[in-house]
Amino acid sequence: MQLATTNETDLNEIRYDYERWLVEYGFSHEFVRVVVEDLSDHIAMPPEFDAFELRASAIHGQGLFATHLISAGELIAPARIARKRTHAGRLTNHSIRPNAKFTRKAEAADSDMDMVATRLIDAGEEVLVDYRQASSENGNGIRPDRAKSIETVVLRLHRSGFTGVTELELEHFLTGVLVATGYIPSDLVSWICAGRINNMAEHVGYLRAGLFVGKMFALGAVAGKHSWPIMP
């Protein structure tokens, strides 16, 4: 079982990254609390979607926990229906190692949204998304502060002890990722720490490498720190 929260170290890392998400988007704890607790746009979950149940979460408050095995690519639940949020759209917790993502069903900013598994999710495992990815899909037009997004990655790399690239090289790479996706995926740090960023960049430069890797993340073609896209 690949649980996202196996010990206090993992929980602390998730909480730290959540705090950085707030900084990047200029949100406060109070603002998020009000948005989550606002039931004016809530809609009941259609009964046929029973892949999860609401339970107390070690990360925060309530969370969504899988009631049975969920396959990668499987539709877990609608997150927004007719401009209204379901439990999936309101109560799914954040992780730096998400196992699900939000997808819009049409181009319109207020389109219905689904929550889809990005890997195998075991029964009893909490369903988690990357709030940065979720923010990029919800259509509200809010984008992260570029400098603070890059700062988050620099801080996390420093915490991990990784020194494989200079801050200028990293800035160029992350700028490419931001251009390609509109956000920096939470699990990109694990990808960088796995060590092949320089292999790509020495051939095409850090900016283009970032553009390519960002597109691969957006397409779901990068799955964790051991999966490497091939440069064309």
C-alpha cells in the first residue's frame, strides 16, 4: 500500500507544503476556511459515486478515503456539477505526493470538473490532490506568484540537501515549467532530486527542459521520482 501519510515526517512535509501554497497564491487560513465551509454552492454527491467515504484525516479535518481499490485513470467522483461543488470539490486534502487530480470537462472556466485517480489507490487510503494543480483547473483565473513559487522549490531543495543545480539554472528551469503548466507541481521536487535535470539541460538548456518537463507533468506522463520523460 502506497499511503501518502505514513508517519509524522510525511505529515509535517505535507503541512509545510500547504503553508507554501498559501504564500504562493496569497491566501490566508481564514480565507480557505471560509471557502471550504461555504455551503451556498454545495451539491450532493450523485449516489452512484461510492468509491470513497468521509472520515477524519490526519492531515486536516475530514478527508476522502477510498472504500475499494481504485485504478489509475479511474473517475473517482465529480468535483463540480452545474457550478456547484461536491464533497470531492470541497473536502479533498492536499499532498505533495497526490494520487488524484481535477480535470475540467470542457473549456469553459466554470465547466463541470471530475476527480480522477493518477495512480492505483488502495482501499482505506486517503484520496489527495495537489492544490496547485487543482487551482489551475478550477477556472477562477488566480495564478501563483512566480517568485514565491520558485522560492518554494528552492527552500524544499535546501531542506532536502540537494545541490545539483545553481539557483539561476533552477530559476530558468522552473520558469519553463510555469509557462507550460501555470503552476509548479508539488511532486516536482522529488523529480529534481532524482537527478536527471542536468542531463536534459546540457542538450537544450534549462528553460526548454522546464517547458518539456512541465508539459509532461500536465499530460500525466511523469509519475513520481523514478519516471523520466525522454526529450525529443
